[in-house]
Amino acid sequence: MQKLSVVIITFNEEKNIERCLQSVQDIADEIVVLDSFSTDKTEDICKKYKVNFHQHIFDGHIQQKNRALQLAQNKWVLSLDADEAPNNILLNEIKKLKELNFPKDAYFFNRLTNYCGKWIKHTSWYPDKKLRLWNIDKGEWGGKNPHDKVIMNSNSETSYIKGDLLHYSYYTIDEHIAQYNLFTKIGAQEAFEKNKKSNLFIAIYKSFWKFLREYFFKLGLLDGYYGFIISALSSHATFVKYLKLRELNKNAKNRK
């Protein structure tokens, strides 16, 4: 039977990390936590469990997650964020795959997000298909910060499995706003470095389309109040990102 390393990156996750660690006890042959020097009780909670705990300064989601992979002793990994936990159906699927020695190179499954106490089953948030279980000889984290994704080698075989990865995202709307303020800054910088342009029309158009897509076409309206809030904040985040990109372009032009 193939052994499995569960790999988690953390920073100030005392609200979430214990739930995450408890959820994988039956499938993990090793749990690796790479922490970014948390100032809360994250480290103390991890040390209550059989965890290989490491620390490294945070220099980007992709960089940190790939660094965590290098600490794993097994070639098969399940990569999680501290605010995630597999449900029972997904755990059973992973157990079966371990017994079969993981016949494919990587596995996708859906992620189901809890927002302010409500499970969100529409918008772009569900089904949010993620590849998080794979042979690290065949792939690694890539994409662009903060929207990282696992990129497999071109000849890799992947498969979809049942179950949901439960994602406990934001406990308050304030947390959501604070997070997207950070992410829009990172996203605007990434776009700027790729020489992308923006103006007020683009910001308005992109944000308007985002709301239509999330609330109507992706059926966010069926998630009630929080479906509207998610759609509206996603739209506003898009608007803010393109405004920040416009400012970066303007400042670069002025420096010239």
C-alpha cells in the first residue's frame, strides 16, 4: 500500500488547524505543516498531534506550497489549506485509492465552501474542482499568486473522485473584504508585470459582468442572502483589482 503525506501550510490558523489535523488522521501516514511564523497558537495546536512541524518566511503561496512538498517523505501527497477538511465520502475514496496503490497520477474532487456559517452550493464556488491528491514526481504547484494550482506533467493520467473537500472560508464579511483587498493588490501586481492595461471602462465592464455571471448564470441567487453578498463582493473585488492595475500603469508612465 502506498503511503500518503498530508501537507499543510499555515499562518495564524488557530481557528482552523485542529479540525484539519483531526480530519486526516485515518488516511495520513505523515502530516507535514509548514508555518509562516504564526503569532497565535497554531504551533502549540500542531504539537498536540503527530506532525512534522517546520517554519519558513512566507514568500508567496506557490513558493511556500512547493517548499512544503519538498519536506514530504512520501511521493503521494494530499495538499490542504488549514481551513479545509475532507468529508467522509472523500476520505473513503482516498482510502480505497491507497489500497489500490493509486492507479492514476493525480485526482480531482470538488470543494464545498462554508461562508459565514452557510454552505454555498452555487456561484463559481461550487462545484469548485480541485486537484490536491497527486504523485509529486509528476507535478508541482504553479499558476500565479494568489491563484495557485497544481500543474501536472503532460503525460500524466488524472481522474475524478467522489466527495467534497470542506472549506471553512470566512467567518465574517469583514474577513472576506480584508482578504480580497490583499488578493486584489497581488493580482494587480501580477497583471502589471505581464504588461496588462486597465482603465475605468474596463474596471466597470469586468465587474458588471462578474456580478451577472456569479448571481444569475452561476445561480448565486439560489444561495439566498449570502449568494448575493458573495456575488456583489466578487464584483467589487474585480473592480478594485482593475483600478489598482490602472494606478500601477499610471505611476509607471509618470516615472518615465
